Amino acid sequence: MPRIFISHASADDATIDRLSDWLCEMGLEDHFVDHCHIAAGESWDAVLRREAARAEMLILYVSPDWLASDECFAEYRASFYGDKTVLPLLVDGLRAQDLAGRARERFDTLCSSVQGIPVGAMPPDGFTAEQIEAAVSRVTRAARVARRQRYLARGGLVAAVLVATLVTLGVTNAAYVGDLIAKWQVDRSFAPASGTDEVFLDCKHSDLCPEMIALPAAQYEIGYASDFDPNAWESPVQPVEIPAFAVSKFEVTKSQWRACYLSSKRETGETPRCKELVYSEATRDEPVESVSWNDAQAYVAWLNTRLTGATGGPYRLLSEAEWEYAARGGTVPRETYSWGNGRQGICDHANMLNHDMPVELDVRRPGFDCSGATIDNHVRLAPVGSYKPNAFGLYDTAGNVSEWVADCWHDSHAGRPAGIGSGPWLTDAPKDCDRVLKGGSWIGHIDLLRPSARVPLSPETLGFNIGFRVGRALPE
């Protein structure tokens, strides 16, 4: 049986003691309860993070006090970083329609970020010890099957299975709302990148608009990896709640840019929304480059016009928080690169470090080269998708071209307003603020390939190593 971490609010200690006793009765002694297992003098925060990371299963005792607790929700975030199973117990008559504010947001995040597997109707007196044990066993088996069938999010980002149960332990007349939560999961869960439910187009062909991949909601921490010595720009680490959204599978290509140029020129008969860029047919699948932040916004406006008839619509540049979450692709956020901590994955995942790069452009670290790597045979730009994707199925989030995001530049993450959620940070900056560039490029320094790396540039800046990808809101 799995090692279990029980996440609960301190107000529910007495009930959790009863739950712990029941687990022990069923032979599930390998579980962690904070007020029972943290020794005097130990750091609660350190122990909680360690035990949540070690656990294979998290039982969440989701009461109103749990939803109000930052500490409890931080424990839930641990389920996103590893191959874990989550069993939420929804208590005290919790219903989505009765919640408001942050409690509703957290309830929605919990529901939308994991897949639902409904269980049978609850007896009126709540769970018995045998039923708790059966639920744990059933969820564990279901999770194992789901992982084999690749129904869960890629790379273990949300490797979790939700059994939605409304239960008040020891109290009569508990109601069961599994069907309600299961419906959330049918609406909000996504297949792997090869599935038809996740990858979609809003046009007839990918030459005309980007292919999009839907990403699940998550609790994320924007900022540097602890094993890397960052500059102050990447600190401090900040928690961000990210709703489900979609991101383009590839960087916007030259052929897609040309579709914007030709279409807007025909439709307006005036200055086209996307400026004319001259490329050869042989480079049509390379990422568009020599585009400013303002140019990228013009493309987004055209894309929305094509979809909705108005420049305001679901397409947009990603925020820095969204971009960094997408670029990591579901790996543990404190790893240095999207493929792990080692640089040995660079040649497989990033168009970077060409052995014949002109000396005056070679800013790579001495002693590291991709010469001879079978996948790296591109002198400058590479067609999108030439290198291995990250665990979300996204290509070129490291290397090829650096990518514009929507945010104004700030010298660090300190002071990032909590109220903006996952959106771009646009306040506390000049009206004509510099913008943020992410992802490194074929010409850049190795360190810029890290998802947390960030560079400021004027929104008018052009460069043969600067492009972008787009994000999209998902239907409610």
C-alpha cells in the first residue's frame, strides 16, 4: 500500500486522529499526520514539504478551514510535482455554488487539475474504516491503470486521480456529490499530446493558425532553481495559481506570419496588420524572427479577428508565469532545465551550440558543445519541432528563438501582486515599459535556456533570434 500524507487544517485535528486510527486498523500505518509526527524543535514548514514530497498518496481533508489555509493548499501543490495520487474528502457539505472568493478559486483549482473517477454512493453515516481502506485501494489501482493508459497529465505534473466524495466523518446525513465533481473532470481533464481532446486548431490548417495544446490548472512557483546560482532578476520564488489554458505547440512560424500578412492585406486594403517579412520557401517552417513585442501583439489581434471578428478575444501572449509553467513541462519546478538538472539534455531539446557558429557570435560556455549530436544539424534557426518536446508536448521552449511574453519588466519577482493570479504583471512599471523575453535562443548563452531565466528588452526591439508563441483562454 502507498505511503500516505494527510493534509488537514488544525481545526480538524480530532477528526483526523480518528481517521488515522482507522487507517491503522486497516494496516495502513505508513501515513503522516503533522500534529502527531513532527517532533519538538523541528521546522514545521520543512517537515511538511519533505513528507508531502515523499508521499505516494495525499488524502486531503477538504473542509472550509482547509480551503482557507495557505499551508494546506501548499501541501496540495506538492501533488503536482511527482507521480502522486490524490484522494480528496470533501466535508461539511461543501458545494461549489456555496463558495466564494479564494475558497471558490481553490475549490475550482482542485477540481479542474485532476481527473475524476467517481465512486459509489455514500452510506448516510459516512465512511467506516473498511470503506476508507477500500477507497485507498481503489484509487491506487485506478491511478495505476490511468497512468498506463496515459490519461493523466504528462511528466507527472498532475499525476493524480480524484475520487470526489462529500463525507462528514462520524456525522450522519453526509451527501455524495461525486457526479458533480466527476462532471468537472470530464469537462476539464485533457488527454496526452497525441490525443484528439488536447491538441486543437481554430482554423483548417496549421499554416493559417497555431496548433494549440491545452494545459491543466496548477499550483506553480515562478522563479529560479535552487541548485543554480541566479542573479537577482529570478528571485524570490513566488507561488502562482494557474487556471487551465492553451499554448501553441510550436513557436509561431514564418508561414503563419505570412498568412497574417496576406489575409489582413486583402481584408483591409490598407497597411496590413502584420508587416511584410521576406522569407524563402525553404524556411517556411522556421519560427518567425525579427518581430518586436508590438509586432507579436499585432499578430494576436489578427488571430482574434479571424476567430471572433474582434481584436479582443481568447488569443494573447502568454504571461511570464504561464510561459514558465508551460516551458517546464511538468518537471519538478526546482530542476534547472525542463529536461532535468543536467546539461546533457541540451543537444536533444534545444537548437543551441552549433559547432560552426561564427566565433564572434559564440557566447556558449567553454567546454560544452553539441558537435556530432545527430539531432543538432542546424547552423542557425531550425524548423519548429526539430528537437525533442518537453513533457507537455511543447517544442522549442529552450533555444531556437527567444520568446516575448506579455509582462512589463521588473528587476525581480519581489512585490509581484497576488491579485494578478497567473496574469501578466503590468503595474509598477513605466507606461512604455520594457518587456520580458524568455527561453534563450540558438545564439544565446546556455544559462538562458533555463525556464526561470529572463531578459528585459524594449518592445520595439527586433532580432534574428527573437520570436514568440501564443496562449489562448479555454471555454468556460
